[in-house]
Amino acid sequence: MTGSFMFRLITFSKLREKLAKLSNSVSENRNHIRLFAESIAYCVVTGSLGWLAYEFHETVLTIERCVQKDPMLLNYKAPEYIFVDQATFTELDEYQIIDSNSIIQPTNPPVFFLQKWNDFKHKKAWKLLEITNKYKNSKLSWVATSQLTTMTDHLKNADFQHLAQMSEAHTLVGLARSSNANPKFFLPPRNLSWTKDEILHKIRDLLYKLNELNEHKCLSYFLAYAFKGKQHDYYHLEDIPPDFGSMQIDNDNILQFSINALRHHCNNDTNVTAMVKLGGLQILMAVYQYLKHDEQVAEEIGKLLSVASLNRDLIQDIFLTGWISILFEWKDHKNFRIQSWANRTLLNMDDEDPINGNYMFGKQTVLLYPRSRYNKDAKIDVVLVHGLLGGVSFSWREKDLHINEPLGLFDMNNKNESHNSSNSATLKGPVGEDMQNYLDSYKEVKAREWDLIGSDFEFVLNDIPHKENLKGNGPYSLQGNNSNVRQTALNEGYSQCWPSDWLPTDEEGLRVIGVDYSTTLSEWLPSCPLKQKNHRTLEGRTDKLMHQLLAIGIGDRPIIFLAHSMGGLLVKNMLVTASNSNDPNVRKLFEKTRSVFFFSTPHHGSPLATLNSAYRFFLWPSVEVDELRTDSPKLVSLHNDFLECLKDNPMKIVTFAESLPTEFTALKVPILCVPKDAADPSVGELYELPLNHMSICKADSKLSFVYQKTLAVIKTVAAYSS
């Protein structure tokens, strides 16, 4: 024990001696050590400055390699854009691709502060953009786009502009169809600043060139009448049909008529491709910038872009002319029709959408829900089919206070109502801050009142039926604890399309499709020499509509049809045709149909078709009138065939019949358009509602009987399907 203790003392003593010698040595060589430290510091500072100079030099060279040396830019003192030929990604090795779920993560995860530093430098955003640009048509690209939209809080305006310039067409389309994309991702198109005379000269030359490639009599008539002062080989003024001669074309509206004529001509793939290759998209951009607040022009351009989007080869042209940025603005436009055309165009260009990317939405079909990218497949397709002189934005909107007022016949086709220019959020104009605070306080008061009321009560639905047949089973009321009761009482919004706005919120897994077909003699003028009458017959419309529905996957999942007026006849004819088809791809449209709602469908004809010729001229074109005569052989045969095919597929049939007349200002008398006997299909549930022909398909709220009955059937079909 004593020996061990002595050993420790001796060892410590030697250590102390060595430390003393080291201290003396440091004191003697202090000057040498200081000189060595200063040398190291000088080397570090010099090397850092050299490294910064090298990085600056490399950055300049990189920009020079990326920037397109466009001599046209020399004409501008302050260029609007920096045009990047291709995306260049450097110093991104800190991140690596893991899989389609986590996308990227640092190669050295323990280095936490390095990861934060790299995020601060926005390299992750650039890496996500690289993945999106590179891995087209893959789950990896889809998830990368989704993650890129979540990084906007850490990006500056310059970063957005840089990313926008580096984005490829499919990347920008994906961002435009993301639900939470920042508008800063989209650069505004270059301002063309053309004068009206320059625009008119270019669009006139475009129309002449298109007509030389593929002559269209309507376009020839228009050119001869609208541009009388130009020498041409088209028809003389005396040869122009009266319908064209009645057009009042002047300097104020000639651009609008020209765009209308261009859209009428470009109704097929051949003509629209020629229009694009002749520089038509740039001309359209100039027209839009000149008439930016003209919603009818915007709608016509939206239709043209929608037709162009059906050709995948034209997507790059749409991208390069800056239209994707405009479509992104239009996708939430206050005008529902402009909004629907923009969403249709973007969807047709988005082949990376996991559910709807493989479908092409034509002129008669529009995806109403979901409007943004969605990676979960739908359980049920709800298809809306309007009637004569109707439309998606008119037939299926929320019922308003003036719906039962006298209706002008031409108002049905020229649907520019005040509600139609509003979005689904509110009908009210902007208010001051004090008024807004008052309204917010009022909502809080109403919410507290509902808390006091509780839920121990029963709410009788609006539009409750006067009568129903033996199969009618409601629902006619809702319990006070139903979420729709309170939500409706506190909601002051207005819906432009209640099936797409309300149904998906109360039942998951719905895809809502709108059918939007034309019911006028021509889409742009009262007569079109090339418009064949058989295209407007029930059979012609059915064939065209059925193929467009099949092209967007209708028949791949259970189907529920909501059909108003003549739309019910189209649905019946389509189901009968599909049931008799030997093609399994066509027959599935019939086999997958689970329910059909008929809203005042004239199964046995309409008394309007028996009016004298003068009234019939105002009401409907002659082709439709002949088919809608009461108990016409065609309608009788169609209905018998429909009842027969129900034996193979006993689908749920629900019928809403009108009991109030519709007053037409042109006729000066109220008319019951489709009486109960004409609307009764003699199968399924039948309800007589206190509504007229135009209001019967417009639910006034979620507390409407029409809505709750529709929702109840959808829930039943969903439960059965799952």
C-alpha cells in the first residue's frame, strides 16, 4: 500500500518538471510562435479572397452560358425577362433522391446545421425543380411538384422569377394545377403593345391564310362582309346570306367578331394546328392584352386554347407564348365559363395527373371536381347533362331570388346574369374595413345563437314535394344535429354549380363531370352551311356525347346521371345504345350506371312543341321541335326500349316533376313546360315539386329537398359499391 502511494508521488513530480521546461521553452520562442500564427492567418485570408474571386468568375461564366443572346433584346433599354435556354443545376450533391415519397434528403443527415444552411440557400427548391423537369410522367415528378409549392415562404421574388424561367412546359402546367401554387411562379407574358390597327391587320391576314388552306363558307361570308375594303376572291356582298348581312359590324366590335369567326373556323384539329403554326397564339395574346376586360373575348379565346390542348404537339406553343400564366389566372376567374375552359385546357395539358392525366376532355365535357391535381381515384362519377338552351354554368347553379320571374327566351341562351359573373364565395361587393368587422362580428353572433339553440329539433326541407308516388321515401326533414343545418344557416356564399361545390363535401370519392353541349343552330351565327342537321338530332348528339364520355373514363366506375329536360332524353338514348352494343368498352357505360335523376324530362313530349309555328320559331329550332312533339313515335319507341333495358340493369330512377308554370316574356303567358304526366317515366320514385321548369334543377341550399334526395341516393350507391 505504501509503495504504491510513493510511486504516484514520484510520477507526478516528473510531470511537473516537464511542464516547467515546456513553459520556459514557450517563453524563449514566443516571437517565433507569433510569426507562425500570423503566417497561417494571412494564408487563410488570402485563400478566402481568392476563392471568392474564383466563384464570382465562375458565376459570371455560368450566366453567360445560360442566357440567350437575343439581338432583339438590344432594342429594349430595360428587358422584361432574362431568357434561359435550359436549366442549369450546380452544387446540388448535398441532396440525393431517395424514393417517390421522401424525394430528397441530405447525403449526410447527421450534419443538421449543414442541411439548414443548404435550405437557406434554396438549393432544395432548385433540386425539386430539376426533378420535376427531368423525371416527366412519373410519381417522382408529381411529388416533387407538390413539395415545391410548399417552399414558397422561404423564396424571394428573384428566386420565383429564376425558377419560373427554368421551368419546362409540363412543370409549369403541374404548378398551375396544384391547389396551393404561388402566383409568383408564373411570369406575365411579354407585353406586345400592338395598336388596334396592327392587331386587326394581323388577325385579318390570319383569317385569309386559314381560309386559303381550308375554305369554310362561313369564314368566306364573314371576310367578304367584315372587310369590304380589301380585294379578295370571295363572295360578293349580294351573295351573302341574310343572317350574315344582319350583323352590325363596326370599328368598335370588329375585333370581337373576328375572334368569334376564328373560333368557329378552328373547331377541328387540322384548322387549329394551322392557326397555331401561323402565329395565331401570339395574335390572340395581343387581342387579350388589348381587350383584357372583355369577358366574352376571354371565353372565346379559352375555347380556342381548349381545342388546341387536345393536340399534345401544340402544348409547347401554348407554353412559349405565355398562355399558361393566363390560364392560371383564369382557373379561379369570377366568370364560371371562363374558369371552366381554363381548367379544361390545363387538365388536357397535364398528362402527369395520376387520375385524369390520360383523359382528353373535349368541347362537350368538363371536369368540375376535382379541379386541381388529385392522387386518389374516385369511387363514383356524377355526370350532369343539361337540357335545351341550358349549360353547366346556367342549369346547375344555386337557385336565386329571381328564378321564378318572367324569362326572356334569348336570356336563356345569352346567360350573362349577375350571378354568373360571381364566384362561389360571395355575391357582395367589396366593403370597408369597419363594415367587414361588423359582418365578422355578426357571424360570431349567429354562431353563438346556434350554440344556444342546440340540436333537439327537426328541420323541414325546402322545396318539399306536393305529391309523391308510392315509391317515394324522402328524406323530407333533417335532425338538428345534422351538420348541414348549421353550415347552411351560417353560410352566405353562392354556388355556380351546386353538384360540384356541395356533393363532394358531404360524400368523399366523387368525380363530377359536366356535359356542356350547344343547343343552338350554330355556335356563332343563326346558320352555318356546313352544320349538318343530323348532328342536332337525338341520335347524332347521343353518338358524339357517348364517345366523349368514354374518352374521359366514364364507365370505369359507378355512374350517377343528373339530367334536366332534354338532357334526360339524351341519357336514355345513350343507355339504350350502350346496352345494345357488342363492344364491351361501350356497353360498360350502361352496366356501370347505378342511378338516373330526371329533372322535368319530357319522356312523352312537351306541349311547347305543339304551339303554332311563330312561337316554335322563338322557342326551339325545328329539329328539336319535331322530336319533342307529344307522344311522337320516336319518344314512345325510346321510352319502351329504356324500360326494357332496365330489366338487365335495375338502376335507381328518381324523377322530379315541375308543378309551377314558366312565364316567357315573348309568349306573354305562363306555360307548364313539362306536365306531370309527360315527366312520369312510370318507374322509380316520382316527386312533384313547387318549382318551374328552369328552377327545378337549381337547389337553393343544402337544406333543399332536391339536394338531400340526390345526396341520399349517392350515399347509398357509395355504400353498395364499397
